[in-house]
Amino acid sequence: MCTSKVSSRADDPGRFTLILGLVTLVATFGSSFQYGYNVAVVNSPSEIMQNFYNETYYKRNSEYMSSTAVTLLWSVTVSMFPLGGFIGSLMVAPMVNKCGRKGTLLINNIFSIVPAILMGCSKVAGSFEMIIFARIVVGICAGLSSNVVPMYLGELAPKNLRGAICVVPQLFITAGILIAQIFGLRSILTSEEGWPVLLGLTGIPAALQLIFLPFFPESPRYTLIQKGDEEGAREALKKLRNSEDVEAEVEEIRMEDEMETAAGRVSVLKLFATKSLRWQLISIIVLMAGQQLSGVNAVYYYADQIYREAGVNDQDVQYVTVGTGAVNVVITFLAIFIVERLGRRLLILIGFSICCLACVVLTVALSLQNTVAGMPYVSIACVFSYVVGHAIGPSPIPSLTITEIFLQSSRPAAFMVGGTVHWLSNFAVGLIFPFIQDGLGAYSFIIFGVICLLATIYTFFIVPETKAKTFMEINLIFAKINKVSEVQPEKQELQDFKPSAAL
């Protein structure tokens, strides 16, 4: 009788509650917002900051650096952020297993507040080294938050709201980029006096999260499965659902716990060696690599040049760039409301398809812009179309996918792999794209178009729909894709696993 009662309630839709909304706001504003802010904050004041580097060097050595040396030093400054992100991704699994999801986010604020102080004081201290060091530390913060926030929220949300809740971090990333672009306008903080303040503002969201996040519950799944505290998990669910009737969710978590008890935690080596997780692992590698290698950073990099060639004067380019950021925010906001209607798979397919088409048309437009009237305006339309396509699917969905297609024991290792692929791909594009641009010019976007096409094809044939399904139901779908009869073989594989066999 009790079993049938639990089963019937398992399909009841979860409600969006005040506590769930507040914890989503605190987690995303405190972590995802500052991640996006730090992505864009150094773009606008780059020329002023390079002058600061040179002036500082002159005060120390009574001579100026060469332009090549300044450019190299600035490139190091910019590239330290994705390098820090890569380091942060390597820290995800050990930290979330040891400290919990909420605990990791609280500790992570150290990696934001300290560099904010260093960057804010760098001009007074006359030290560009402080900025370079701070960029790698704040990159560690971004590497952790970009993986831990969707994991935390995905484990807090009911299955029917998981997609919408897990898109919110991407919304705040785009909002952070937009605010950095607005504050970076020459009329606001891009000035000789304003740039240290612009860089130091990143510590404010972290300080607010440090104050408010302790009042919210830890992930119920972490509490029950990894801490063994069923009553604590039950109380957390009651707060999150604003209901006393949470036994269906507790039972589902308990079933997952029982299934994975013998397996224990899944390391990265185990993840690569386990047949029943093979296509989940390949899928996150493809989606995370596709997200970054599809050319999103290159499009933003190329955008200013496209705007100028379309006749936008240098003074107004900054406002068009802000407009691009605003479009990104609006479309990501829209994705929150359609992800539970259209599903994850369809959004990825639509998004990558639009990006692919935009890259192809942009290549043609850039090739013909000096010979055919109106082509510069076609190029601008392609930039905005690409931003729309990426914001619909490739930007927000991959992190959500990692949350959904892995169970509790393997999820931290999966985020570690996904985050590593994300940041290494980001770093590679930033490092290699200028050389691709010099060698191929307008045709460089053909490469990104091909990557978008490949990601679309892979998603169509391999990635299943996960909308409104429990983690156990999704795992059963992949059991069929991996050609294992049920979920249980994963347990046996993990028990039989020997590290030497995977190397």
C-alpha cells in the first residue's frame, strides 16, 4: 500500500517555492554573475591598463617596454583567467565530495574576494603583477562556480523545474557580461581613475553570497547519499518544497543510494573505464567542446571589426557591443521558459543549427563586403543571429545535461571532466584564433561552422531527451544506449575496476 502511494506521488509536478527561488538567486548572483563579469571586464579598459603596465615598468627601470612586450604581458593577463578556470575544474570533484555543494560555493568566495581586493589596489600599489596573479585566482573561482552551481541547483530542483532552474546560471553569466560592458563604457568606469574600481567590483556578489547562502539548505542528495543523513535530507526537501509530503523524493534518492552503495565514489579514471557510462562521458565531452569550439568567443572577438566595417564609428562601437550583450541576456531569459516545453535536445539542435548557418553566411558576407553593397549589414545580422542561436542551446544546456545524465556517485567526476574540456577549449580558441584569423581571414568561420554541424549531428543521433525525467529514468535510457541490460552492471564494473586496467 505504501509503495503504490509513493509511486503515484512520484509523478506529481513540483512547485516553484520562495525558498527555491531565493537559493537560486543567491547561488547564481554570487557565483555565475561574477564569472560572466570577469569574462568581459578587462575588454573595455585594455588600452588604459596596458599604458599602466608600461608606466609602471618605466618607474622601475627608467625605460619603456617594447610594444611587443606590452602585448605579450597583456596576453598573459587575459589568458590567466581560462587557465585559472582549468585549475578550478580540477578541484571540483574533491571539493564537492568533501565539503558539499553549498560548502564548496562558500569556500569559493575566497577566490573572488581576495583577487577583487588585489585588482582594486593594484594601481595604488604600482603592481601589474597583482593583476596577473588575481586573474588566475578569480579564474579558479570561475572554474569552480561554473561546475558547482548547476550541480547544486540541479540537485535542489524538482524534475519538472530542473531545466528552467539550471538555465538560470547561464542567465546570470550573460547578465554579468552585460553589466561589465555597461560599467566599462568610457563615460562610466573606463578611465584612468575608474578601471581599478571596475575590476574590484567583482568581490561584491561574492561577499553577498557569503552572507546569505548559509541560511539555505545543502543538497538533499548529497546529504542523504554521501553524508548518510536521511532525516537531514528530508528536512531540506520540506523547506525547498514548502511541503511536508516529500516521501516520494526521499524514496527516489534512497533507491539511488542503495543502487550505488557498493560502487562508492566514481573517480575520473573509473568514469573513463566504465562501459555503462561510456556514451554519457562522450556526450559531455562533445557538448562542452562544441560549446567553446563553435566560435562564440571568436564571434565576439571579430564583432568590433565587423561593426566598424559596417560604418559604425569607433565611439559608437561600444554601444553596439552592449546591444549584443543585451540580446544575449534576453534570449537566455527566454530559454528558461521554453526549456521545459521544447526540451533540452531540441534546443541544442536548434541552437547549433542556427550557429552553423550564421557562420556560413558570415563567411560569405565577409568575403564579399568590399565588392557587394549591403554585405557589412548582413555580417552584423549574422553576429546577432549567432548570439541568439548560442544563447538558446549551446550556452545553457551542456551543464544541465551533465547534471541530468549522471547519478550522484559519478556526477562530481563528470563535472570535473566537462569543466576541464570547457576551459581547455576556451583557452585553445583564445590562443589559436588570432593565428587562424591571420591565415584564413573571413574563411576562419567555416571551421566553426563545421564544428557546429558535427555537434548537431551527434546530438541528433545520440543525445536523448531528458525533460521531466528522474535521474534514475535517464540512467535507464543510457543503459540501453550503452547496451547494458540495466543500471546494475555499472555497480559490478566499478567493483571490478582496477586503475592499472584503465591506464
